[in-house]
Amino acid sequence: MTRVALTDPDRTRAMVVENSVNVEELLHRMIDRLSEIADALHEGDDTEIKRFFAEGQPYRDYKAQLNGTRLSDSTETVFRSIRIDPEHWREQLLKSAQHGEYIVRFTSGHRLIAEQRPNIRAK
């Protein structure tokens, strides 16, 4: 979000309009999730509040692992070309991210280059 906030507003608008179907769906999901947590707070539903914040634990664990470890001595950068299925793109990108890959660039509407992050290991 901070990168988008610092981007030219016309460029951001164009990106959102170009991908309006997906952005609309994600915004509705976000609205639903925020409404659920607002209701839980209003009702004092401690179980739902704990569940909501527990959903972020895998990311916190990952960041803690990165902060408590060092990158391997390998300096090799591995790039991979990935074909994205238009119907399953969310699952594919999530799986790629879970394997430590991140998108470098899209080479076409349904193909991208992903870079594999270096392996991490214990100190």
C-alpha cells in the first residue's frame, strides 16, 4: 500500500481500472473481513478476535525466521518463467510466494519471471 500511495495517482487509477474485476472482488472481501472484526469487537467476541489476528501468524513466523537467520553463502540467483492460468492465478501466485519466489516482471498477460530468494538457514 505504501508503494501505491507514493505512485502517480493517474498511474494507480489506470492499474486499478485495468484490473477492476479483481480489485472489486478483493475490496469486497476486505470489507467483509473488516466488518466481521468490527462486529466481533462490538460484541466482545474474544474467540473471533483471536482467530482474526492468528491468521497472520504464518507471516510473522516467516519474518521471525528471516530476522533470526542468515542467508546462505550461495550468491546464485535463480529465475523461473511461470505460466499463469487465468482461472487459478491466485493459487499459483500464493504457492510461488510460499516457495520463496517473487515476481520480477510480467513478460506477457499470462507469463511472468519469478526470482527465487536465497535459502535461509540457522545461525
